[in-house]
Amino acid sequence: MEQLSLFLGISVLTAAVAFAFAAYLYLWVKKQSTVNEKIIEVSALIKQGANTFMRREYKILAMFAAVIAVLIFLFLPSPVWKTGNEITANIGMALSYILGTALSAVAGKIGIVVATLSNSRAAEAAQKGIKPAFLIGFRGGAVMGLLVVGCSLLGVATVLWIVGDASILLGFSFGASSLALFAKAGGGIFTKTADVSADITGKVELGIPEDDPRNPAVISDNVGDNVGDVAGMGADLFDSNVAAMSSALVIAQSLTGTWANTSMVFCYAILGLLASIIGIATARLGKNGNPTNALNSSTYVTTAIFLLLTAGATALFDGFSWRIWGASSVGLLVGVIIGLATDYFTDDSKPIVKKVARASASGPAFTILSGVAYGFISALPAMVGIAVSALAAYKICEPMGEGYALFGISMAAVGMLSIVGMIISNDAYGPIVDNSRGLAEMGELGEETIRIADELDSAGNTVKAVTKGFSIGAAGLTVISLLGAFMSEVNEAIKAAGGTELITGFDIMNPTVFFGILIGAAIPAVFSAMLILGVDKNAQRMVAEIHRQFNSIAGLREGTVKPEYDKCIDIATTGALKELIPAGLMSIIATVIVGFIGGPSAVGGFLLGNIVSGLLLALFMSNSGGLWDNSKKYVEAGNEDGKGSKAHKAAVIGDTVGDPFKDTAGPSINTQITVVSLVASLLSSLFVAFSIFG
Amino acid sequence: MEQLSLFLGISVLTAAVAFAFAAYLYLWVKKQSTVNEKIIEVSALIKQGANTFMRREYKILAMFAAVIAVLIFLFLPSPVWKTGNEITANIGMALSYILGTALSAVAGKIGIVVATLSNSRAAEAAQKGIKPAFLIGFRGGAVMGLLVVGCSLLGVATVLWIVGDASILLGFSFGASSLALFAKAGGGIFTKTADVSADITGKVELGIPEDDPRNPAVISDNVGDNVGDVAGMGADLFDSNVAAMSSALVIAQSLTGTWANTSMVFCYAILGLLASIIGIATARLGKNGNPTNALNSSTYVTTAIFLLLTAGATALFDGFSWRIWGASSVGLLVGVIIGLATDYFTDDSKPIVKKVARASASGPAFTILSGVAYGFISALPAMVGIAVSALAAYKICEPMGEGYALFGISMAAVGMLSIVGMIISNDAYGPIVDNSRGLAEMGELGEETIRIADELDSAGNTVKAVTKGFSIGAAGLTVISLLGAFMSEVNEAIKAAGGTELITGFDIMNPTVFFGILIGAAIPAVFSAMLILGVDKNAQRMVAEIHRQFNSIAGLREGTVKPEYDKCIDIATTGALKELIPAGLMSIIATVIVGFIGGPSAVGGFLLGNIVSGLLLALFMSNSGGLWDNSKKYVEAGNEDGKGSKAHKAAVIGDTVGDPFKDTAGPSINTQITVVSLVASLLSSLFVAFSIFG
């Protein structure tokens, strides 16, 4: 217990260090100069648009969270009116849920502030060369990375310190997840509505460049990068990180020798954050100046440091097991391998991107068909990687005693997510330099500066694919351990209800389990479809508005009159807010219905089906989207007859299809899986108490 | 036992009746007149192309089958060199495998003969009106339907009669499946290579009509309809039907009161065939002359007759249970419901098709996005339907005793497939009238005749979507019972090896099961991707050839010189033959690898993952493909500004993407799932004997 207090204290301290470092980076970015008036003006528009959207989004989410918090207070961990129930447990659960949503919102909000600060500064720095511009973009992203990891460590440690019961963490984690689900969906719909509309009207119809200020959708496109890719992605990884730690802690609590295991979870998280801080602090653009290499090599440095530090800790502390270290290391290494495999399918220096570009020369149907096919194939290495790491972690830790095998899997997930601070920094770098590219174009900074900004942007795209593979892999491992957490929650509920027949597993030959599996497998598909249709519908509305502006505003085509940017921002905002709740709610309601029909065993199957098809679809959509995006860039770089060619037109269509795949539906599935798993765990006692066939 | 002999005898007799009726229909079609010389010439070309392809395909498959037969003889049911092994069992298994491949090949071959006979006759009959043309198309298809069901009943009954051991039927079923897998893949790649290339060069680039004789790919396109949609689809449903009966018989054998149950399987199959014969014999185009209604209403008539006949048999025979009748009826009804749901998503009088057409007006990216989204959603009703029918069948039959629950599920599959004779007739009708439409155009039969042919063709497309939903649903239920068959085979193998710890199920919390699930789920995606890429590559080759012909053959554009049809046929043939083996082989090898790594429990998980993601992807691809096809037709009928509009161009791109989805990858997944399940069952003793982690 003393050892745990030590680690809880150090956790809070490390979070403080991360916050301090983030503050330093924030001030560093802030003091970089901006002088170009055009850029300052546009940047302010972007900032304003992003803030407006975030304010309206958070208002809706706050109401949603309030309703859920009341429901949690009334029903969880057990109905508040039940005799013998301790009301403090219900209050604790509700408060920890609110804390989860609040911390997630804060991290997202600050991320946006820094991102909208960094974009203009990086654009202007690009005039001086690629090195300073890279550093501003990267450090702006790192503020977000440090905050997210700091908040998750602080939140988990605080809740456990105060409450002392890990299962209350499920409430905290659910808070983080539910906010992430809606933030990701809302931001994803916003960003792709704008992106798709801007591309279709600008690039395809009018043949004007990507960030041409005459395009009424161009500001919304840049706003979208911030609210979707910065805030949404931050919420997503906050959620994954919290879920991985929480499920590891819930399992650790049920083991013999609890405190050493619980300490180990915190120790690994602390060391992961430290490794990320070192990686961030030392990241620089090397002499040859390749930004992709710079981003990737800081990831590898962080990985190596983490493996060394955790090995040191294992040698140093009593009760820390080398087997657990092994499981965690397997997780991290498989994460890197998944990232490399993703890179193979999406990097434009590798053959697949070139093949899709070549297919585009035969027309858009071939772009789509080859992208879908390679997207399907790209799922294999990641699925095998997750399968192998889960099996290896299990087998490594099985000899330690009952329950340790599952703990090993959860520690593999913690290991995979340990360097998440670094991952988020790389990921948030992307939208920042994407914005910079737009600002450089709109501020008329000249061809050389735009070229540099383009190079930084392209690196962001490549690295984003890698980090996405990483986060999907981690989500896969996390939900396996959440499945374990669900089973132990069910058994607690059975015991509490006076039952004796505990569940020992979920047999696929059991028809209620099978029933759950089939329905669970369909849910991620329906969820994705709802998000894609949301983008589809909104984008059609926005395209109509852009056409209206070009047809009715005299002088817009010639660039003598400004377009009405705010109208487009408003369409994206309203549409995203309307569509962000239904898909998430559908997933939650489906879980509840399956639970009340088939009971806990159907829910176990439901979770499995959800995980399996969710992983498959998430990998497919993220990778094919990245592949199309980079194929388009590859053609634009002058291959297959370059810009304006038949191949280019086809590649742009591929990219447009890929946009909601990779930035709306694909990465939201992660969160959908986690939310559903947590809902199942939280409601387990209700499913035990009542179901038709259970 | 006596009762069983009775039913076996009646089975053979019923098969003979089906063959006789098929012969009558064949002669009836044959005696219809053909006088148009142009049509006779083109029809001969199609016939010749189809025969050449089938000959070359069957040659490759014969070699493949020979290798597998030798392997079966050596290893199955147990290694031939093992002491105490009865060599007759190995011979029986190998022979029944060969019989399965041979009967499947015969059914496919005769189907092609009749189809290539019917197409020209239906085209000419369309000059006299829609009624006679419909009847020729339908009866031509019915020959195939009757043959397939007759052959499967005859084959299963004969093998069981001679060998007396149902597990030998797994060999017969594997023969049917492995041939179906390759015939479906090969035919599917052939047909879509030609279709896609013809559409892209003809409709999109040159703006000439669908079946314009100037297009060098037009004959290959018609050949493709026959080898892919007639022969391939026939092999597919032969396989499903045999697999459903075989797994039901294997489970029946393990039950107490075996013979009544075994008799019941045959009785239901016999009555299904009789119901189909009645349905086929009475099918006519009604007064209002809507061919879709005519096809659908004969399906409903067949369904009603089957339900009545089986109820009568249940009342009549001792040992026939009403519970089993209930399970089988649930299966059949859910099949009809799945069909109706599919219809909702793909019929052009329903809203979804119109929505996709509307989206197409905003450009091809929206066609693709909305089609993908609705395709995803369309999977839900079928998945829920399969889940509910499996659960209901299980719960209905559970009270009958141990093992009966699983038997109930297998009888739900038998019920769903009982009317397969009718289903195939409807399905084969499609490609026949599709050909007729082409022949009417090439034979210059005039606008009114082409319009009639078009109407017949459109009905074929709609009904095809329904029958596809049906066959995917049936495959879903069949593989559940094959999973049960796999488990009982594993336990037999454990007992034979002197083991005592039998497998009672596959727990998803077991890491080897989970390992198998994740990898199994990735396989259908990779399998689909390989087929799509096969089409993609071949079509690019064929498009290049068509461009070459138009550029180098003087007078081709004007229609004064004939194109070199045979060059295109040759490209489609060579490509299809090259690509048809790898995808299927990959699935089989993956099963073997997973089995040797993780043992029987990993294979159990592998089968589950395969079923779940296979069903999801098959439904998604079949339905989105059908949806795109009919959206294009809807636009071509004059909606959204009709032919030549922006929406039309986008809709054609959607249709091109959908072609390999719905006719190559989607329906092949069915067979892939079945083959993998059978391979697992056949090799179970090897997995029990050796595996790394098992």
C-alpha cells in the first residue's frame, strides 16, 4: 500500500512536470513572430470558427453528460434506492464520470488554442526555412500530447487515491469515452464536410488550388483540421489511454499481490510519459531535413527509452515481474510493427500508393476498387499483430497464477499506449502544418514557402497513418481486457444478487453468445454508415451553398470580392451538431437491447462481434483513406501525368471518398468499441437481474 | 432403418423426376424457333466462348481435384499407413470427394448449354411480346435449378446409401465446395473483367449503348454472364445445399433416435424439390405482365407449398417432430424476410436507390460514399435475421434432448434452402435475359423488342438481389451447424487418440480461440481483395486492348468492320484462370497454419471470425453492388436528368465499382466460408495430433 501511495504521488508529480513543460512549449510557440496581416486576419477567422464550434459542441455534450451523470447517480454501481446501498458510491461514480468528461474537454480545448496559435507562426517561419517551421508545428502538437497524457495520469491517479476502488475508474473512463465518441464524430463530420466540399468545388470543378481564398469553404476546411484532427483525435487518445489504464487497474485489483501490480500500472504510465517528454524535448529536424524521418525517429527514441526505463524499474522494485515487462514490451513492439505495416500501405515512396495511382489512370472506378482491395489486405498484418501480441502476453503471464494472463494482455495495451504522448504530438503536428500550408497560400508567401509547407504537410499525412495504426492496435488490446473486466463485473453482480453460478467464459457454441456476436458485428458497420451519411448529406448542402456564392456574388471568381466564409462554417457546424449524437446513441442502445434480450452471455458475444468487425472496418477505412490521399499527392507531384490529368481527376475522387473513411468513420470506431465495452461493464448488474433469454 | 431406406429410395426417385422435368423443359426451349441470322451467329460466338472457358477451367480444376483426392486418400479419415486403418474408408472418402466435384461440374456444364440455347430464343420471342420471352428465359433457368437440386439430392442419398456413414458426406460436400469456390471465383473474375471493360470503354468513353456490337468486349461480356452467373452461381448453390444437408446428417447421426432424424432431412429435401417443381411448372406471367411479380410470386407459392407439405409429413410419420418443423419453418421465413430487406435496399422503386441516384448528381464520390454507407446498413437486418433464427431454432429444439438444439439450427438451414430449386431458377433467369437483351440489340430487333428485353433484364437484377440475400443467409446458418460438426469431429479425433478431455465449446476468453477469431476475421477481407484485384488487373489489360482496337482498326468506330472479339475473350479467360486458384488456396492454407499453431480451439475461433466477417462483407458487397447497379438503371430511365447527365456518369462509376463487389467477391465469400469450415472438419484429427499452443 505504501509503495502504491509512492507511485500515486509520483504520478501527480509527473503530470505536473508534463504540464510545466507544456506551458513552456506554449510560451515558446507564442513568442514566435507573426507579421503578415493577411495571415493574422485569416488565422483569427480560423480561431474564431473553431471556438464557436467547440463552444456549441461542448454545450450539447454538457447537457448529454448531465443526463448521463444523473442516470449514473441513480443506478450505479447499484440503484440508489436499494436498501443497504451506500450513496457515497453512487456519488463517487457520478463525480468520476463528470471528471472524465471535464478533463477530456479541457485537453481538447487547450489543444485547439495552441494549434490555432502555431499554424500562423509555422507558416511565417517557413519563409526562413523548413527547420524553424517544423519545430513550431511539432512543439505546438506536443503541447496537446503532453496535456492529454498528463490529464489522464492525473485523473486516474486522483480518482484511485480518493476512492480506493478501481471499479469506480470505469465511470471515469466512461466519461472520457463518451465525450471522445461525440467529439470525434462531431469534429470528424465537421472537418470532412468542409474538406470534401472544398475539394469538389475548388479542385474538381473550378480547377483552383487547394487553399485558394476565393473558395468559400476554405476557412471551414482549416477550422475542421483543428476541431476534428486536433480536438477530436486528442479526445480519442485520452479515452484509449484512460481505458487501457483503467482496465489494467480493475484486473490488478482482483489479483493476489494487488498493490505491486497496481503500482506497476502507474509506474509504466509514469515512465511512458517521461520517455515521451525526453523524445519531445530532443526532437529536431536533422541535417538532411526530412520531416518524416524526424517524426519517426523521435518515436523510436521514445520507444527505446521506455523499454530501458521499465526494465530498470523491474530490476529495482520488489514485486515487479519480468513477465509483465515482457508482455508490455511485446505490446509496444507489435504497435511499432503495426505502424510500419500501415506505413507500407500508405506511404507514397512505397509500391502500393504507386499502384493505386497507376490504376487511377484507367478511371475513378479503378481508383476505388484498388483502394478498397488494398485497404482490405492492409487489415491483415494489424489483425495478426493484435492476435499474436494478445496470445504472447497471455502465455508469458499465465504461469504467474490465476488472472495474470488477462492482466498481461492489459499490460500489453498499456505498453502499446505508453508512448502515447509522443504519438499525439506527431498526430497533432499534422493538422497544424496542414493549416500552415493553407495560410501560406492565402497570405501569398511565395512558391518556395508553399513548397516547404507542402513538404511538412505531406510528412504529417504519412505519420498520421502510422499513429492511427498504433491507436487502433491499442484499442484492440484494451477492449480484450475490457471484455475480461466485463466478465468480472458480471460475476460480482451475480455474487451480489446471491447467485452462485459464475460465468467462466463466453462459449461461441452457446446460441445467446452467438446471437450477440452476429448483432455486435453489424453495429460498427451501421455506426460508420451513419457518420459517412452525415458527411455526405452536409457536404451536399455545403456544395450547394458554394455554387450559390459563385453564381450570385459578382467578382468572387476573379478574386476581387471575398466569399461569405461564415455561411459555410455555419453549415458545417449545424450539420455536425445534428449528426453527432445519433450514431453513438445507436451503439449504446443496441448494447442495452441485446443485454435485456440475451443477458450477460449475449452481451459478451456482442462485445466480441463489435471488437472483431470494428477492428477490421477501422483498419480498412483508415488505411484505404490514407492510401487514396497519398496517391492523390503522388499524382500531384507530377506522376501519371500530374495535375489536371485523367489520373489526377480519378485520384481526387478517391481522396474524397477516403476523407470520411479515414477521418470520420474509421477512427471513431475505436471509441465506439470502447464506449460499448464500458457501457456493458457498467450495466452488468442490470443484465444479470433481468433478461428474456439470459 | 427401414424408414430411412424408404426415404433414400424416394430421394433417388424424386431426383429422377426432377431430371425428367428438366429434360422436358430443355426440349421445350430447344424447339422454340430462331431465324435471325445475326442472332444465330452471335449466339454461336457466345456459346463457343463459354465452352472454351469452361473446358480450360475444368481442366485446371480437374488437376487440382486430382491432387486433393490423392491427399484425401492418403490422410483421411485417418492416415492410410496407420495400423488398424481400414483402407476402404479412405477410398470411400476420396471417391465421394470426386463425386462431389463431378456432379457440381456436370450441373454447371448443362446449365451453360441450356442458357446459351435460351438466350437467343428468348430474344426472338420478345418480338412477339413479353409473355413468351419471359417463359423461355424462366424455363431455361429452371433446367439449371432442377439439375442442381436433383444432383445434390441424388449425390447425398447415394453416398449415404452406399457408405452408411454420414461423416463421409463431408468429403462429398468438400468436393462440391472446392469446385464451387474456384468456379465462382474464376467465373466471377471473367464476367466482371468483361463487364467492367465494356462499360468503361463503351458507355463512359465512347458514349455507345450497352450491347453495341462495335465494342470488342461485348461478346466476352455475354460469355461472362453465362460462365459467372449461370455456372458459377449454380456451383455455389449446389455447394450450399449439399453442405446444409451434410451437416444436418452428420449431426443427426450423433443423436439418439437417429434414423427418424436422418429420414427427416431427406424428407424435407424431397418435399422442397417437389414444391419447387410445382412452383416452376405453374410460373406464368400474369395479365398485368410484371416479370418481377411473376418471379417473386412463384417463390412465395413454393414457400407456402413447402410449409404445408412438411406439416403434412410431420403429422403423418412417426418420429417426425413438430419442433423440428418449427425450426425449419423459422429458417425459411427468415430467409424470405432477408430477401425482402435486401429488396428494400436494392429495388429501384424503393427510396434507397433513389437516394443514391440523387447523391450521384453531386459527383461520383457521393455515389460511392452513399452506396458504401447503405451497403453497411443493409447488412444489419440480415445479420439480425440469422442471429434470431439461429437462437429461435436452438430454443425450439433444445427441450428435445442433448444435441437437438444444434440439429434444429441445421434444419433451419435446410428449411431456408429447401426451395433452392426455385431460387436457382429465378437466379439463372437473370443472365439469360441479360444475354437476350444484348442479342436483341446486336440482332437489330427494333426498339420495342429491346424495351421488352430491358424490362425482363431489370426484373432479373431485382430478383437476383433477393436470391443472393437468401443464399448468404442460408450459408450463415449452415456454417453454424458446420461449426458444430467440426466440434464433434474434433471430439471423435480426441477419443480415437485415446484422449479423454473432450472439447465442450470455444470460449472467447481463451487466448488461442481469440487468436483464431482475429485472424479468421481478416481472411474474407483478404480473399475479397484478391478477387477484386484480379478483376482490376484484368480489366485494365482488356481496356488497353479495346483502346488498341479502336485506334488501330480502321472502320471499327463506324461499324463497317467487326472488332476482334476473340482477343478480349482470350484476355478474360487467361486472366481468370490465373487468378482463380490463389485466393481460395490462401484461405485453405490460412486454416491449416492457424490449426497447427493454435490447435482445435484456435480453429474454432478462426471459423467463427471467418463466418462473422464473411457474412458482414458478403452482405455489404452484394447489396451495395446491387444498389449501384439499379441506381444507374434508375438514372438511365430518365431520372436525375437521365442518360449522359452528370448523375449518369457518376452512377456508371458506382456500377463499375459495384460489379466485382456483387458478382465476384461478395457471393464467393459464401463458398469461402463453407470450404474453410469443411477443411477444418476434415483435418480435425491432424490438429488434435499436432499443434504448437493447442
